[in-house]
Amino acid sequence: MTLYPLILKLGPLTITGYGVMMMAGFLLAGWAMQRELRRRGLNEEYAADIVVAGVIGGIIGAKLWYVALTGDPGALLSRGGLVWYGGFIGGVIAVMLNGWRRRVPLRLTMELVAPGLAVGYGIGRVGCFLVQDDYGMPTSLPWGMKFPQGLPPTTAGNLQQMFGAPVPAGTQPWDVLAVPPTQLYETAAMLLVFWILWRLRAHHHATGWLFGLYLMCAGTERFLIEFLRAKDDRILDGFTVAQATSLGLVVTGVIIASKWLKPDNFSIPADAAVILREQSREGTGKR
């Protein structure tokens, strides 16, 4: 199957499938957090605060990580050049600073964002598929897809020179080869993670445990998918930088989940802004 990128041009405005799905991912993440805040009887507006902070911090972090990997500062002003782990770290820092500003306990924020991170990432990977980036190595699988205008195009020359991929004998450098849609593999995996985390929202562990579980699942998923992806940063017998980062996430998740495995007496401070605004609404009878 041969596919082309989803790009819509409306006059001077160019809309890509990646941009649309990134926006959808953030909106769905915000919806998940809003639902959880409502379930807890807390101010739902905090979800919007988290999304805005995550968008700003995530884009800055993703850009800076890409520049650090490629040494290309010009990427800061380009449409592309986004690395998920950089975005994750940048978004985490921004969300933590916003929570500190609102005097919301970090553990509560961690608990709130866990399902949203999973669904947001899963939907975002559909965007990668629509711009035909982050695909796998050449394959003969029946669902393999050819991306003649991918980032980069899946020609035999690109796959061999950029990613060290083996190509069939007699293949010309300009031949477009089929590759597995590893972006959609990740979408399926992370939507499953979202479903699991969503079902476990009312767990009986300490607040923050759910975030540890998210880190373990997300790190494991990314570690495994890297074996299939076309990458140019393989080190130490084929392992990638992303896999090393993934192992760090899994270890961090295990530590967090172990620390907060047993129930505790966690409570939200009375001066947390997210609580005060909700209480003031209840006091005036307005919703």
C-alpha cells in the first residue's frame, strides 16, 4: 500500500495531519484530567492549566532535545524537529512549575495526568503516521506501507544509508520499499495502557502510584518498539538513545509505584488554589 502525507492548504495556511492529531491528543488528555477532577469533586479548570503548561513546556523541550541530538540550532524555528522524550521532560517541568504556582501537591498532579499522558501520546502517534515519520525497517508483511513522500521517503537508498537497513538484492536506490507502521503499533499499545490506567483510577494505593504505573508501561512500550523502528542513533549493540531513556523511565516508575504502594493519609492542603476556587463556587451556589 502506498500512502502520502495528509497536508491541507487553506490559502497561506498549511495544516498537517501531525498538527491536527497533536491538538487532538492534548484535548483528549485535558478531557481525561477534567473527568478525574470532576470525580474527585475538584475544580475542573485545573485540567486546562495543565494542558497549557504541557503544550508550552512540551514544545520547548522537544525542540531543545532535537537540537542537542542533531547540533542544528536552526531547527528551533522549523516546523519539524520534535523529540518525544524532550517534550515529555519539558512538559513535566512546566506542569510541575504550574502546580507549584497553584500550590497543588505534586502527588495529586502526578495522579491526574497519568491516563491523559497515555491517551495523548497514543493519539499523537497517529499524527506521526499521517506525516509518515517514525516508521519501521523494510518488511514483507502484508500490512507494510510505502511512504514515497515520508520524512524521509522510504526509498532503498534512504533506508540503507540513513538507518543501515538491509534491502533485497537488486533493489535500486530510488525504489520505494514497504515498512511497518510502527506509529500505529504505538497508538494501539498506548490506548490499551490508557484503558488500564482509566480502570485503575479508583485504586486503593497511595496518591501518585498511578503515575508510577504509567511510567513503567510507557517506558516498556517505547523500549520494545525501538527494536522495530528505523533509527540512526543505535549504540551498544543496536540499542538506541530512546531505549536507554526508556529504561530510566521504567526504573523511576518502579521506585514511585513501590514507594506509594500502600495506602496513606494523603490530604490536599487547604491553601491549594485549585480547591479554594471550587469551594468559593459552592459557597455562592454557582456552578
